[in-house]
Amino acid sequence: MTARAQSSHTHLIEVHLRPEFADTEGAGALALLQSQGLSSIKEARACRLYEIKGPLSANQVLQTAKDLLCDAVTQEHRVVSASAGHLNGMNFWRVEVWLKPTVCDCVGETVSAAIAEMGLPQPEAVRCATVYRLAGRSTKAQIEKAVSKSLANPLIHRFLVSEAHP
């Protein structure tokens, strides 16, 4: 294994609006899901998820989140782990919508260049996603069907639906 491969990690940073700010993107997603028959979904919040692959330390990832990806007035950030969701009785859901690997992620490329301009190690790759946190009783299959017709374009997106923490 090369030294570069040993020092390479994948970090996930989630950037979301503070609760006191109106989430118009979440409201739009809610309307789209409800138009697909998911009237049981009562709330949707949207946020950005950044997947950074490369030799950045935990402190460098936090610096990137704070200084580059997050507006300190209206947004909050957190480093998340790719852990399995906990069962919650189908009341809270997390939907991640990613560009497929074959589709150019221009935002990811821009973030990668900006990280290097900050004087931090150049990431190997940066990908961006939109995350929707949904509240309301539904099944995974119902959400997947509605998402594929409203929040994701199957030609260019892949998406993951999982149960989430409230």
C-alpha cells in the first residue's frame, strides 16, 4: 500500500439551515412528494452533503466546513459518519440524492479547488449531494417511488432512502 493510500480518508460534511430559518428548498420538496401521493409526509428539510476523499485530517475537515462550506449566520455543519440508520417506526426518513459517478459534479470540483487554495491538502475527489430529512409515517418503498418521480432524475441521479433519527 502506498503512503498516499494509507493517508487517504473519506469525510462526510453536512451543512444545513439553522432551525429558525425558513427552508424553502425543503418546502418545495415536501410539495413535490405530496403531489406524488405521500400526504403522510408532514415536514421536509433540505441540506447539503459533501463527500471529501483525500488526506485531510479531522481538524482540516472541520476548518473546511467552517471556513468554506458553511455560512456561519444562517447555517450549521457537522461531520457525519456513514452508519446504518436506526429503526424508528417509519416516522423519520433520510433521502440522499447524488449525481451518478459518471456525471460531472461541478460543485465538487470547485470545492476541491477551493480546499487547495486554502492551503490544505488537495482532495482526491469531492462529491456533493442534497439530503432531505422527512417526517411522517410512510414505507421505504413509497418514499423511493415518490423520490424517483420528483426529487431525483434517474438518468443522472442515484439516491438512498434510510430511516433516520428524529
